[in-house]
Amino acid sequence: MKLKRKKDTFGTALRKDLKKNSFAYLLLVPVLLWYAVFCYAPMWGVLLAFKDYKPLLGFGGSPWVGLKHFKEFFSSPFLVRTVKNTFMLNIWGLAFGFTSPILLALLLNEIKAVRFKKVVQTITYMPHFISLVVICGMIHIFTQSGGILTQLVDWISGTEHASLLGYTDMFRPIYTFSGIWQNIGWDSIIYLSAMSSIDPGLYEAADIDGAGRLRKMWHVTLPQIRPTIIILFIFAVGGLMASGHEKIILLYNPLTYEKADVIASYVYRRGLQEASYSFATAVGLVSSVVNFLLLWFTNRVSKKYSEISVF
């Protein structure tokens, strides 16, 4: 009669794994500490949204005001403008900024000349490592009156322009396409990595069937990297109501507030310039909740129709 081996409990299995992989767990400690100190510990600051925080009174001495700051934001005359601009800037980013790295990766994957491919990759990767302040300085120089981009727009339109950053209709294209130029190479790396794991036999079978390059891209490459595209798209949609305020603040001005002022820049002005810390926290909390709901909804839809999800 065979005796059944008693199954280890979770605690016993964990102790054995800790003993076996002690060095790996030791390497994990600094990462967990970093997240605990810099990501999770500051989350108590969310309570500022429900207080009328005054630095001189401190956190404990500041009075509770409940939903006052949330009501103020939802009744603000800037609500529609900031939400609309945030949404539109990110839609531009999805339409052009999200698809551009995929196209670049597809083109690079078709290049057979190794040296030329490395040159193209180096040229497209380099702008990612340039400081954002320097990038914005370059944009100001190129778009000022008489700048390279301004002259190009003058030649195309047949009319003279002053600084392009002074025109509301120019802000979104400048913001979006300068971001593409800066990040297209870096963002294409993950797609190139996914393409490197595609079975070469699939391309050989396509060649036997007489498929050209475009057909192989459409019927072999894109389907094989579809999980990567979907996962990154889910994260991109999850950030529809969030925009990096640094670049916007460095580029916008009162003339372009109508299309350039987003939630993050509004929070910056109210929170730091006007010292309305509680109000800024409340707006940031609303934005975070909306982003989480967008992420959750997109993930559910993706899981239902493609069986690919983040969680």
C-alpha cells in the first residue's frame, strides 16, 4: 500500500522557497523598500483632499471640509476646458504617438542591412536621452518668428506667421509630433523585441505561398505581436485623463490656454502657484480614479474579445 505524501502548507512551502532562493529574495528587499517609502507611504496625502490644508497649521491642525474641494472643481468654469484638452491631447497621442513606434518597428524589422539598421536605430533612439528642457528650448527656437518650422509653415500655407506657439491651433500638433520625434525610437524597442521571438518558419511558409513583404507584415508579424500591442494599448487608454505637465508648462502661454491647459497644468497653477494644496489633491484624486476606471474597462473589453488582459 502506497502512502500518500502529505502536501506542504503554504507556510512550509514559503519557508523552503526562502531558504532555497535566499539571495534572490535579498535582492528583492531594496525594490520593496523603494516602493513602500516612495510609492505607498505618501498615499496618506490623499486625505488632504478632504481637508482645508494650511502649512502653518500642519496636517493634524487643518480642518476637515469633506467634499468641498470636489464640489469646487466640478463647478469650476475651467472644468470642461481642462478635461476636454486633456482628453484631446491624449487622443492625438493614441492616434499618432501610439501607432508610430509600431510602424517604425515593422520597417526596421524588414531591413536586412545590419549596419544601416543600427544607424537608423541609433538616430531614432538618441532624442529620447535629451533633456525635456532642452527639447522644449529647441521647439521654442524652431517655432519662433523666422524659425525653421515657422518658415516651413509659411511656405506651405502661403501666409506669414509669428511664433507658432502663439496660435491655439498649432499647440496640439507641435506637442504631439515633437513627442513622437523624441520617443518613437525608444518606444519601438519593445515591439522589435517581440518581433525577434517570432518563429522564422512562419516567414518561410509565407515565402513558399508567394507572400510579399506587406502581406507578411499583415498576416505574420502583426498577428504575432498583437498581445504586446494590446497590453500597451490598455495602459495607454488607462492614461487618457493624465498628461505630463512639465512639457505643457514649458510650451504653453496664456494665448494657448484654450487648447493647451490640461488638468495637470491646472493643478500645478492652483496647487503650487496659488498654494491650494487640498484643491490640487482633490483634482488629482479625481483624475486618478477616472484613469483607473478607464484601465479597468479597457482591460475587461480586451479580455472578453481577445482573451488578452493585464489582470
